[in-house]
Amino acid sequence: MSREDLAEFLFPNITKTIEDYEKLYPVRNLDENAKVTRYAPSPTGFMHIGNFLAATIDYVIAKNSGGIFYLRNEDTDTSREVDGAVEYIRHILKHYQMEPDEYEYRDIHETKGAYGPYIQSERKEIYQTFIKHLVREGKAYPCFLTQEEMDVIREGQAKDKRRIGIYGRYAKYRDLPVEEAIERIKKGEAYTIRLKSSGDFNRKFKFNDLAFGEMELPENDLDIPIMKSKDGLPTYHFAHLVDDYLMHTTHVVRGQEWVSSIPIHYELFKTFGFPMPKYIHIPLILKKDGDSVRKISKRLDPEARMSYYEEKGYPAYALIEAIMTIANSNYEAWREGHPTSSFTEFPFSPKKMSASGALFDLDKLDNLSKNYISRLTKEEVYKGALDWSQKYDPEFHEILSKYKEYSMAIYNIEREQKKPRKDYTYYSEIKEKTWYMYDEYFLGSKVDFLEYDLEEVKKILKNYQNIYNENDTQEEWFTKIKEMSEALGYAANVKAYKENPEPYKGSIVDVTNIIRIALTTLTITPDLYSIMKILGKEKVLARLNNQIAK
């Protein structure tokens, strides 16, 4: 019996050829400089910041070149699939406005693109066509090693300090006669299909990574599994080859932990004679931990999870900007020269990535976020707070919905000016910084006048109540405060008080502080005059009366 017989026995229902699929998925009709990238997550866990860095780079490379960014669901490891992971990936890409040009969303029955299916478990027939070709060519074979046998092999290799894997004399079934292989399968023996490697580990090849430059790596000589007999689905490595070839991926962006798999992928593409995509292995994301720097950890660091940034309420723009600054060392300089441009217009260069690791600084993200929110209109801040609270603080959402114009007036304090206030780092902080403006939170709150004498507090509040006029201009209001301060024995001039405090009870700062505490419970707030204008006469007088009564 021949290899042809073995191929037909293993895959009797596979009638198409590789050439058939090449016709079905022709070369894309794109400009010669256009790049095709893919974000290809495995739904075995939820998206983390490293995944997001790769997806962002994929998106920028494609959009900057007028190319295609597509989403591929690599779900061949069905035993480890996590419910909701795919839906969360879709949500993240939409939230950060990086929606793919081509995709397939099984749960909502939505597909876009002519190179699908974009879900690997739906491409089994395609993969088996390519595997059948290898079996027919004598470049792949059924292997009957059990898990127990492989464990023994690995233990022996580890003991003898040999390389771990199935190669050379350990690949005991690579030359099994066709008749015997077929007979064993007929008897129901479990098997996998392995690549019959033609590589030599002692021989090296040169490989050019767009980020790390030219590498010299040993050839692959492992007979890697390329198909699992249990479900007939391919392994990651083989599916990667077939999909990137047929979907005409030009650039593959992935973490540097995948560098070790380059020899395998190099051999697979070489075996079929297919051109390899260009690879960009991105550095590890690092964080400061005291005086040291370490890899960011999904287990230890909440900021490793993408959900962290939504829970906090960081604007999408801020996180993208922070990610782009670690993606390319010259991004910040480019942004200064292009303040209104989309990040997709940035000419990303893999060579400007840090080979030693990308330091992700939450302080920098906070600054980016504060600056961004400070430049938004009151309407935009309101919408950001409203959208965030709908999911994460329903009670606050209800209040915001009830007081739309009032809330926007709060958020507009000291906003429309040359140097706007930078009160809010993220949307979850808005409630923390403005709660006192809403009676629903303020009434019943504890007011502490600190070290101030309560009789003096009462006197100041009563006097202020008598001079308060909601129609005063800011200048008129401040003049009255100064006059009242002097009448009560407080210095109206802060500088004079600092130079000679003895004749005074305190300064105008103490007077305004007491009024501020009575109206807000806080000693530090945005402009007090603006706060009172927004609160309005009824609320101001009610809060003053309440504190006087207490």
C-alpha cells in the first residue's frame, strides 16, 4: 500500500485540493504597500494589556498603510475555552474604536469578509486538506505514542539532559509501514498526525524579525503534532500556517515569548513552499515594583486586565495614547507635532520598539487621562460619566440622568479657559470629586470644621448669610467677603497676615474655608463662587442654615 492509500484512508471525505482553496482565497486586491494584519486571540482567557498592545499595533500597521485588519478566533483548544471570552474581545475592540475590517461573530450571526470562516473550528476541512497533502507526500504520519509513553520519554530526556520532544530515535512511528498504520487505526488505537521533520538541529538558518533584527536559529527537527485525532482539529502551529497563507496575512504581531516557535513555523512554510509573513515580536510589558522592574503579572497586577481600565473609567483615548508611547519611542514627539491626528496616522516602526521590554507607567496614563478629560467639553465629560456609571454605578447614573444640565454646569467649572482644571483622572473619580453638589449625597453627610472654634464658625456663617446675594458678580462677592473678614477681625490681605499675624484671628482664607466646608464638607474644591452659582440661592441658604443650626 502507498502513502496515497494512507492519505485516502485517513481523510476519505476530503475531496478538495490546496489549489482549490488557493482559487477560493485569491491574492487580495490591495495596493502593493498595503499591509494585512490579524488579531488572533485564543478564547482561553480574558484579554489582557499585552494582548491589547499587539492588537493596537496590528490596527495601526493596517490602517496606516491602507490595508486590512481582521479578527480570527483561534478556538482549536476547545478544552480550555472560557465562556464569554470572544464576546469580551469584540467589546474591547469596539470600545477602543479598533473594530476589524473582517470578522465572524457566531453568537450574533454576523460575518464580514471574503476570507472566512474566521473561526478556526469551522475550518477543519481546510486544514485536513493541507494535512492530507502532507501525508500523501510522505511529510506527515500517524503517531501512536500514548501520553504515558511520552511522559516516560520526557522524563528520560530530562534525566539525560537532552532536548525535550519527539525527534530522531524518539519518533518511533515516523517510518511505520502504511499497512501497519492502517491496521492499528482500524483496531481503534488513538493517534495524532505528526510532521515528519526534515530539519537538522545542528544546522542554523537566518531569520529577520522586524523588531529584533536578524536572528540565527537552529532548524526545527521535532516531529510536532499537527492534528489531534480526538476532534480532527489542527494544533496551533499548523492552523497558523494555513490561515495566514490563505488569508494573505503580511505581518504577524505577537509577544516575544513566541520567538522559540519561529523554527517550527519556518519549517512549516518551507515544507509547503509558501512565503512567510513578516514577523514583529513585541517586547514584554514591564512595571516598576519598588526599586525593581518586573514583567506585569495577570495574577498580581489588576492593571494587567483590560477590565481594570473600564472599571476605573479611563477614556479610551488615554489608554491608546499610553500604549502607543510604549509601542514606539518616538510617539510622544510625533503626538506633540500632530495634536489632532488619529493615532492610526502615526508611522509605526518596529525598529523603534524597546527590545529590553516596554515599561508601562500608570502615572503616565493618569497624566494623559487628566489632560485629555480637561480638554473635553462639559457635554463630553457628562456623557463619559453617564456611560461609565450606567454599568458601574447605577445609583449615580440615575442622579446624572435626572440632573443633566445641572451636572454639565458642575463639570464646566474652570473648564473653558486657557489652563483648565485637571480634577478628573478617570470617570469613576467624578462622583468622588463632585458628590457634595448633589443633595442626595450631601444631606446627612458629616461636616467637620477641623480646628476652627464652633462659635466663630457660627458667627462667620450668620454674617455671610446676611450679605449673600446670588446676583453678585464674582468681584462684588469677593469685595463683600473681604469687608466681612475685616469686620470680624480677620485679615483681608493674606500677605499682610503672614507678615504680621498677631492682630488678627486669622485671614480671609479661614473665612472662605469655613464657608466652603459648610457648603461642601471639603477644604479644597474648585472655585467657590462658581460652586455657589450652580447650587443656587435655595441650596446655599439651606446648607448655611443647617450648619448654623447644628
